[in-house]
Amino acid sequence: MNTAEKPFRVGHSPDPDDAFMFHAMTTGAINTEGREYEHVLLDIETLNKHAMDGTYEISAVSIHSFPEIAEKYHLMNCGASMGEGYGPMVISNREMTEEEAKTKVIAIPGLGTSAYLSLLLAWGEVEVEVVPFDEILPKVASGEYDAGLIIHEGQLTWESEGVKLVLDLGIWWNEKTGLPLPLGGNVVRKDLGMELCESLTNDVKNSIIHSLEHPDEALSFAKKWGRGIDDDTNKEFVGMYVNNRTIDYGKDGRDAIRLFLKEGQRIGMVDKKLIVDDIKFIGSGE
């Protein structure tokens, strides 16, 4: 197949960090040797579901959902979203202890998200309701929900929205393991063949590097998906989730993913048939 004839579909979230990563691929700022890309913007829970059907050649997914698509996809060694001592947050509409929050219905962004798995690892079984990720913070602030699990730029803006912090799961995980909290990753479909998987992964990696080396234009592009955030918040949020770790997980990043999934297996939330130590990270040289 002449790869120039096929636009490869890239599924990713409509938020600043993903937009920053894929800016160079979207705008043709890097040489992709004739490989063309078509971008499909969907929330992470919808991307997780599409990945189960093998819909897109490349997709962002939750690390929590990877075991369910491991037969169809490889993980790329680039494109990580990891919390380096920060991560998804449990917030409440008033001062609340962890013990009290555990008794509330908690609004979450999806059952397949890494945020939800990290919540279960921290607190055990809790009552939850799935709510679109960008509606959770306002619905907690308005009192529609007593507590919610927030991801994306709400992790920076929550204080100005009139809600209270109950628990930062990235801090909890780091104190427990000494490792970053794995949240999202990029996957590439196995049926494309290993050589093409490597080429597509290299394009994604080069796109990330280009944006990090030319941040002003990439940040301007990324801000369109920031739901009204200002320039400083946009830059801070993108910097939290797009950095050297995004170019290469690093050994501790790969270790963190394996531990996260093994912990998920321990509590019955990840398929125990998956041999976690056999996960291949395309582009890592492992």
C-alpha cells in the first residue's frame, strides 16, 4: 500500500494538551514522508469505546482501557499524559473529608478512564455517575453533585470556581509508589504491520518535539480547546502534560504503566489474562 494514498485517522481529545501534541501533524509543519493524517476529536471515554472496535489507526486512550484493546493495538512510547505528583482531583461543593466524600455520589468522566481506576485504587468501591468531563466542575459548583472527579484544565481553575479539593490522586499515587500516575497514552493499530506502526509512532514523536521546540504557535493552536482559559493557564496546563516524558515514557514511566495495570488486576478492574510485563511500547527499543 502506498501510504500517501491513505489519510491515517488520529482520534484525540478536544483539549489543549492533545491539540498541542498533534499541532505539527495537523498543520504540515513536519515532514511525514507522504503520510497524511485526518484528526477526529472526541472525548476520551468515546475514544476508549471506538478503540475497542479498532476504528482509528492512531488514538489517544485511557491507560485503564488499554487492556481491553491490547489485541488490536500497541502502545506508543510517546504521547504520554502522566501526572508527575499531580493528577485527577476529587472536588466537593463544600469542605469535606475523604471519608464523607466516599459516601456521596461522585460524578466521574467515564468508567473506562484512568481517573476512575485511580479513584477505585485510592478509595475502593464508591457510588458514581458518569457525566461529560467538562460538565463535572460546574455541576459540583452548582450543588447538582456533592463531589466530582475532574480532569483537564479544571485541575488548575477549580479554586476560582468555588469548589473545594478533597484529594489529588496524582499526589496519592506518587506518595504510594514514587512513580508518575499514568493517565493517557497513544496507541497504533497492530494490523498495519510493525514497520508502519514504527513510522506512524515516529511522526507522532516528531510532532510533539516540534511543538515543544516551537511552543508559541503550538500554544496558540492549543488554546482553541481550552474552554475559555487565559494564556498563562493554557501554558501551565499544557506544560503539565506535554514534556520530555511525552517524547519518551522513560523506564520509570513504562514501569508506572505496568504497576498501574497490575494494581487494576489486583482489584478486579483489569483483565487478569493480560500479561502486563509483555506489553510492547513501540519506539522504546525494548
